[in-house]
Amino acid sequence: MHILFISKITFFTGLILLLTNVSTVYAALGQLKITCSPPATILADGQMIDAKPQAKVSIGLDPGEHIITTFAPGYVQESWPVKIYPQKQIALDIILVKQGQNRDEMVTVSAGTLTMGVDAERADWLAGRLKVDKKLFLNCQPLHDVAVKAFQIDKYEVTNQQYAKFVKAANHRAPKHWSGGSYHAGHDDFPVVNVSWEDAAAYAKWAGKRLPTEAEWEMAARGNKGFVFPWGQVFRADSANSHESMFKAPCITGRYEKGASPVHCMDMGGNVAEWTDSTYEAYPGQKLADKEANAKTHKVVRGGSWKSNPHEVTTVYRNYLTPDTVSDNVGFRCVR
């Protein structure tokens, strides 16, 4: 009887410890709330959450980094990185991208006069709104008019698939991060990166196009509306793949439909920054202290990227790099 009594105590003690451990595990979990449009089959770290397509689902996950993957007929399969924290709920709102979009599509921009850059008053307003130093917009001044002839511009940034055709046909070197001369499987429609200005110009020539001038790029980004972002006057995290987005890497081109420019170009704010054909120098009537502007040895890069803060994804912000620079956040699009 004594032994049985001890066994009962041991049993109940073990049960209490088990329940305590279970409670501790659940207390340590974070919650991921997923909404998906249209409904899709959703996997967490390769494990199917439910065999049926889901529009809304909540799951508990261990703290740390996880990969959410979506499948839906007629839509691009994509993966979404998320970071989970103990006892916190994270929301992941997914809008799927339809398959079959024509990444070779170009849009026509009519001839006109572009009011380029910003004036000092607008720069002060923009810097205050975005909480950055107004000196960041010095090289975007003064506001000035530029006559721009009609042109066509790629609706999307040049993709891995498009660039791979050029690499093969022209026997051109592949981007350094491609393995064995091939890009990552499933990334056909992601923007090509790690391409220098020389690489981009060579691709454009092979494709019967050219790189856009800085004025052409800005005209396509803001149209005749004077927008400071391609979509309007106010930064929105749901309109660009910038530092504020969930990806922390380039994403499929055209994902941010809300971020389309007035002429319907995609990703002109964020995703990857874009080479232009223009040499970096001061705008008319402006004197810049930076030696790069005076040396005229750098090329203008526009649009900001997945690494960029909001001020860099504006339609006016000017960055610059040497023509031989390659980076995981710089790509391009073409004009003709």
C-alpha cells in the first residue's frame, strides 16, 4: 500500500509537471495571424497548415524566423519570411500575384515638360514629414523644367528570366550570386540584381533599348502630377518593398499594385534601386559640395530599394554609384 501510495504521488506529480511544461511551451509561443487573398493552401516551414485553401488562419509558432509559403491555382507560388516573438501576435496580410503577367510590357509616356526635383519649401516639408535631415534633399534642388520627348519604358524592372536570356545569347557574365550561372529556382520574375551600370547598358543594347535618362525616369515615376511618391504625396508601407516591408529582400516584380506610378509603371519606389543613363551632377543653378557631383564620374541611381527608408523611395531623391558597382539592391529597367 505504501508503494502504491508513493506511485500515485509520483503519477500525479508527473502529470502536474507535464501540464506545467505544456503550459510553459504554449506561453512561449507567438501567434501568426494570416489573411490571404485569394484563399490559398498555406505552409509553415514546409508543413501544410490545412489541406483546404484558407483566407484567414491563426497558428502558434516557436519564437524565431519562419517561412510561410502559399499555393493557389493561377497565382505565383511565393514564400514569406516572418519573425515570431514570444506571446506576441504578428499579422501577415498576403495578396497573391497572378501568373502570366507580361514582364516584357512597356508603357508609353507622352512628350511634355517635367517639373523636376523640389524647391526648398517642398524639401523642408518633405524632410519634416519623413523625420529626416533636409540636407538629404539638397541635390534634388532647385525645381526646374525639363522638356522630355515621348518614350516607352519597361512597366516592370528587368527580371532574372529576361536577363538570363541575354547572358546566354551574348555570352555575358552572370550576376555573382547566381549558382553555376543560374538564378534561384522560382525567381523567374524577381528583379535581377548584382548588375553594374555596364551590365545594364549591355543588356539594354542587346534588347534594342537603352537605359532611361534621369529626367525620363522621374517623368515615368511621377507623371505630370508632381507626386513625391509614385502613388501620391504620402508614404504608405503597403505600396513599396522598402525597409518597412516584410521581405527584407527583393520580391517578385509588380507585387505592390497600390504603388503603381501615374503611367502604370511598377516598383518605381522600392524593390530595387535603378540605374539611369545620366551622369551625376548638380541641377542647373545649384552648387554641390560632394566631390562625386563635381568629378562627374558617377551614374545616377533612382527609386530606392528593399533596404531603403521612405525618403529614398520618393520620386525626387537622387543617389549615385560608380558604373562598376554591383549590389544586391540595385537593378534597372529600359526605355526606347
